Amino acid sequence: MGSSAQHSGRRTRRAAPPLRRLPRRGVERRCRARPRRGRLRAQIDLAALFIERSLALTAPGGGVALLVPTKLWRSLAGGGTRALLAREARLLRLEDWSEAPCGFDAAVYPSVIVATPSHRADSRCADRRDEAPAELHLSVRRRSLAVEWSCAPEAICIDASDRASPWLLLPPDVRRALDRVTAHGRALGDGPLGRPTLGVKCGCNDAFVVERGPRDEAMVTVTAGERHGRIEPDLLRPLLRGDALAAWRLPPTTTSIVWTHTPAGVPLAHLPEGAARWLAPWRRQLAARADLRGTRAWWSLFRTEGATSARHRVVWGDFGRRPRAAVIPAGDTTVPLNTCYVLPCPELDDALALAALLNSPLAAAWLNAIAG
């Protein structure tokens, strides 16, 4: 969707990409047919191809005004697009409309970018390359607020030395505050607690996730949809999903995971009768999971280190505008699913301090700034 207009001898292109993803087969076919797509050097997105093509079609001395998703500026996957724009365009204006009142019916968070190609070989572009870099005009629009400022194009990068790094659309005073916090802190993964990991991965939630019912002497009744069964109680552990977490609170739940591993996280040598009967209908699908790599039992789970209950664990959701951290005390067998981040702590005081930091307004502001 696009249009062109003649302005003082220049060609100006205004456009927006189709609001859908490019099917995987379409991506593979285009990459085989046109190797130059490697210029993006990142996960291919339809909007990224749209930006590259728009720049290529713009007449010498012209410009583009594009409406594209803001994820291209914030996500790691958009690094190829950001590097392309730094290399082959001069950014003139960038606007964030992601939280402004809805102006059109689209299921994406929009931004506006205005740029001129800088890779042309004609004399006019050669003259322009000798000019000082253009100042970038930025705007962030919210429901009741609009903030505008200007800066050098490289100043919006989270890492000024890497033009492919995520862009931070922050006014100068806010950016200075964020940089001060960053400069005086230390990455969580570089600290004594180590790097957080994602929770347990099933590869087939339908097989492993059940609702726990009443227990008799030897077995527990479980359900999943319309299916009913009976499983050994030692093979059922409470399940925690990231979207159910609240700050400081683990929600009460009857949802459980069929735990087919030892307390140390090693797959069981043999499944007990009840669990084997429950998982049997899924055997072919479970055996085909890529993570097995042909070396583990077909009933295996993955990333089980996050389920170890020997130490206190801090858990928080992997999405949302706030981390929503809680503490799972040592001895609690709750299993965080892979929609949670998990970080074991040797002492309860360490776990509580980390949860307090993650639940603080400062952490929420900092994470929202860098993750959008």
C-alpha cells in the first residue's frame, strides 16, 4: 500500500506494509531467489523487506515516509533492519504512536519513519554525503501527551558503537537518567547469582499439563479437557505459568505437570504404570520433539534445572509491562513453565532482595525503556 507525490523535483513515497507476517515458506523461497536479502542479516519480517524495498524504489534525491511496527526498533530481531537504515539511509524523523489513541484498525503498534536513501551513486547523493549528518527529529505520542526532541541519529542506539543495537526513543533527560542507572549497575548475569534461565519446557503441553483431582490411597485423578485418568502422586508437581504470576504472590492452583524426572532432574529410567498409560497416546509426538536429539527417553522434559527445589528460586514472567517477581522457597516442588524466568538463590535474603528490586518502579521503568 503506497503512493508517490512530486515535490520540487523529488519523489516522495508514503506507504505502509501489509499487516501480516511473511509465511516461512515464502521467506525461504525469496531468500533462495534473491541472495541479497542477506543484507538484513536477521530474522526476516515482512515489514523489514518492505523497508528495504521502499528504499530501493525511491528515486535519487527522494525520500520515504513509512508506517511500520515499533518492534523493528526495539527487538533484537530487528537488528538487520536498523543496520540497513544506518548504512543505506539518512534518518530524518521517527515517531512512536504505539500508545497513542487508535487512528486506524490494525493489530500492530505503529511508528512513523521518514528517511532519504544515502547509497545512490549519482552526483546529488555524492554532494549530500559530504554534508554534516542530518539531525533526527523524534516524537513519542501518548494518549494525553506528545513529546518532541532532536538528536544525532546514532544517539538513539542503546549502544552508540553498534548501529544495529535496539533504539531507545527517550527524551534527552530520560535517556541521561537511564544511562546513569546503567553505568552504575551491573548486569544480573555478571553477578554472583549467575544468569536466569527460562523454566521447564515440555514441547507438548497437552501431554504433560493436567488438572489435579482427588487422591485415593495410591493414585491421583487427573483431567485434561474431556480426558480423565489416574497418575501416581509422586509424578505430579504444581505448575506455575508466567501469566498467572503476581508480584510477591504465587497463585493457588490445581494445575499440575506430569513430572517424569528424578528430584535431580534426570529422566526416569522407567515410567510407572499410571503415568505411562496417560502419556501413551502422545508417544509418537513426544518422540519426534527436536530437543530429544535421539539421546533421551521419549517422556523427557527440558530445561529441568529451573525446577530444582533444593534452593530458593526467584521467578518472574517473561512478558508484561512489569516483571511481577515472586519467591519459591526451598523445598517447594512447584515447576515454573517456560513462560517464566527462574534464578536460584543460595539464601532467602538474596531471593527476597532480588524480588524487591524486580518489583520496584525503578526496575519497571528501566525494563520498559529497553524492551518497549
